[in-house]
Amino acid sequence: ASQLVWLRNDLRLDDNPAIAQAQQLGDIQVLFIATAKQWRQHDESDAKLGLKAASINDICQNLAKKGIAFTLIEVDYFADVADALLAFCQQNKIEAVWFQQETALDECRRDEQVSQTLLENHIECHALESDLLVPVPVLTQKEEPYKVFTPYYRSWRTLLEDRARPPYDEPAKQGKAIEVKNINPDWAGKYRDDLWLAQETEILQKLQQFCQKKLKAYPDKRDYPAMPATSTLSPYLSLGRIGPRRLLHTIQYYCAEQNLHWQDNDWLRELAWRDFYRQLLIHFPELNKEKPFKPETDKLSWNDNKSEFEAWCQGKTGFPIVDAAMRQLNQTGWMHNRLRMIAASFLTKLLFIDWRQGEKYFMQTLIDGEFAANNGGWQWSASTGCDAAPYFRVFNPQRQSEKFDPDGEFIRRFVPELKSLSAKQIHSPTSAQRKEFGYPEPVVDYKKARQEAISAFDALK
Ligand code: FAD
């Protein structure tokens, strides 16, 4: 095979443009280059690296059944990739390399270096559109990037409709099945394989089942963490285990079946947020450099309190909903979206700890950790970001808890020491109850902390 597909963050055979387009020209082989030290530098969690390794193994096995060779090369950093790829191409007489672009700065730099190296050595380089639902620039009439989500989303939807195409098929068989061993690299961390799927076929089934059974109720139920109402597909979407055209096609199919307008679908709107945050990284490169979208917010004097940060990380703040959220993260590698907002708002507004510390802890723990969405979510919560929450609207953890976990069902699941408390008491136990159940006093006074945070932001004006 003289066509090489270089997989990166598009770990799938279904709906993979690089694979499909390369195979139109001839036989392909597939390569993945692990850069474990770089990933660790980017704070990728054990769980994420575990699922990534298992996903690569699944790809290798599926390709082998089709008679397509798969190679895993291991280097340390992105800076080592160009040389490793060139050596591989020369050894294997590769004519052309195919890959899908990404949007984060370090990845873009790596790819520029690769493209240049390949071209200098007369190897064709096909850098395909990035893995977004709308991979072209979504710009205002003045040809500027959107800074507000809703108008972005309106243009995005029009473009999505214009560009809608069927998903790409899996690669065709190229020959007899190849015998391969299981891949189990030493950078693979532990993840909850009782909760998360490594097989592409199972992931695609999960997508279908979600769209068939849960799309309709999604808008009403998506904010209640005790309910299994969201897709929990984020770990797979962050690794590119599902393709954007497959997503759209599945949504359209099941909306039609249920007489719903796919264009107005709330779940599709969430996928637009994913595109929104990913493309922001291209338009506003400072976001890649630990900078806030609103530069003036870099003047805030964050509170560098180690014990309060530790209490937050461990789920021991004395605010039951926050603690349940953090324990869900620590135990499963995943946290419900409503809880991510509550936990992030608590850290940045009430403890007034720098959002970058929370962003880092999330990345180091989440199985779905994705720089663009995580940075976007943290900056939204901290009111430092693009189209962020207004700074004077500070989440009240007790109110959020009463509203979105009204029976305390979710809290009971993750803070079992409080499980005997009634639905009324569980959101804010008394001091006597805390003593009795060995549950901490609140680390902070909500009203006072809220006022201080608002004053700090007011002072920036
Ligand atoms: P669903 O409700 O089923 O949504 C479907 C998909 O849409 C998600 O899987 C995700 O790919 C995308 N999506 C949904 N909401 C958002 C959003 N607000 N921003 C970007 N994409 C979105 N998401 C990540 O994938 N990785 C992260 O590291 C991450 N960090 C976050 C940090 C904070 C502080 C906040 C507030 C949000 C973060 N999110 C992150 C977004 C969101 O919380 C998760 O995508 C969602 O909870 C995943 O669960 P799900 O797959 O069941 O979502």
C-alpha cells in the first residue's frame, strides 16, 4: 500500500474521511503515533489514556480482519512526530499521507512541521478538513468570528444543512485477515471498563439507542443528574470514535421517525457548542496559552488557598451537591453537565480560586477531557470567557441542588453518609447532622463569598 492514513483524534473506521478518501486511490495502511509525554504535558488523564489505548487496539483488530495493516509508533513529544513519520514513509515507500486537521495550537504546529517535512521529501500530504460538524469558518457578515453562541449557532445550522452528506462507509477489505496481537502500551492508564466502551460497534449502537429512546425527552430531563437523560457519549466524541456525519445522519433518521424537526433538535444544539469552542481556538490563539478570553479578568487576584482547593478536589466542601459532583468525577471519570457548571462556579466564584486550577484538575481526571470544551466550560463558569455567564449571576449551590436534584437521589448515590436525610434536609444538613454523619461543615459562607466575588469583578470596571 502506498497510501498512508495517519489517525490522530479521529479514532474510528466508520465515517472517517481520511480512510475513505485514501482508499479510493488504492490500498491503504494505517498508522498511529503515540506521544505519551506530550499528552501528559497536556494533562490527559489516566482514564483518557486508558480508553485511548483500548480504542487503538479495537481499531487494530478491526483493520486486521479487513487485511489492512496497522502500525503503532511511540515517540515522546509532538516535536518528534515529523521525523518518525518521514522515516516510516521512506521505509514503507509511502506516496501520500492522509489525515484530518485539528484546531488546537500545539496540534496545528505539529501538523505544519509534518506537512513541510513530507513536502520537502516529495511525499504528498492531504490535510483534510477538521472533525467538526461544520468544519469551515462560520463567520459574521463582516467576515469576523462570532463571539456570541446563538448567532453562531444560527449560521452554523444553515451551513450544516447546505453541507449535509451521508457518512463515509468503513474501509473495504483489502485481503485476507492478518493475525495481530493485542495492543497494550505502557502509557495506557486505568479506566472504568465496566462503564466505558472500547468497541466501535458498541459505541455506534449506543448512539442509535440514545437517539431512538432519549432525544425526545432530552430538553426536559437533561439538567437532572440523577436521570440517565444525556448521551454520555462525550468520552467517545473527544477521541473521535464517532464521526460528525454519522452523528447528523443518526439524529436526522430518528427525528424523522418520531416526527421531530432535526433542525430544532436540542441535542444537535449541544453538538454545536462543541464546534463553537473548538473553532474559537483558531480565531483566538491566546486561548491556547492559558489566557482568558476577556483580558481584563487576568487582573483578578485569585485566592491561592490550598486546603480549600483540596477539599473541592476530594468532594469535601460541605456542600452536598458539589461534593456529590466531585466524587462522581473521581469515581467514574465523568461528570454531568449541570454539575460541571455547579462545581466550576463553586470553585471560581465562591472559593475564588483561579479557573486554570480547576481546568487542570478536570483534565487530569476526566475520561472525556477535551481542551476546547473544558477551557470553554471553565471560562464560561468563571465569567472570563467568550459568551460567558455574567459575573453577577453566581450559582447558589443549595438552590441548584433543590432544583435539579429535588429528591436528593443523586446526592445519596455519591455522598452515602447523608443518605438517611430527608429530601428537604439533604441539600443543607444542620451542624448536628454533619457531626453525626461525619460530614464536613461548609468551607465557605455562600452569601459573603458571593458578595466578595461580585465586588472583585466590579472593581475591574
Ligand atoms: P450530551 O448532553 O449528551 O451532549 C452531547 C455532546 O455534545 C457531548 O458529548 C459533547 O461532545 C457535546 N457538548 C455538550 N455540551 C457541551 C458544551 N457545553 N461544550 C462543548 N461540548 C458540549 N465536555 C467535554 O467533552 N470535555 C470536557 O473536558 C468538558 N469539560 C467541561 C468543563 C466544564 C467546567 C463545563 C461546564 C463543561 C465541560 N464539558 C466538557 C461540556 C459538557 O459538560 C460535556 O460535554 C457533557 O457533560 C458530556 O456529557 P454527555 O456526553 O452526556 O452530553
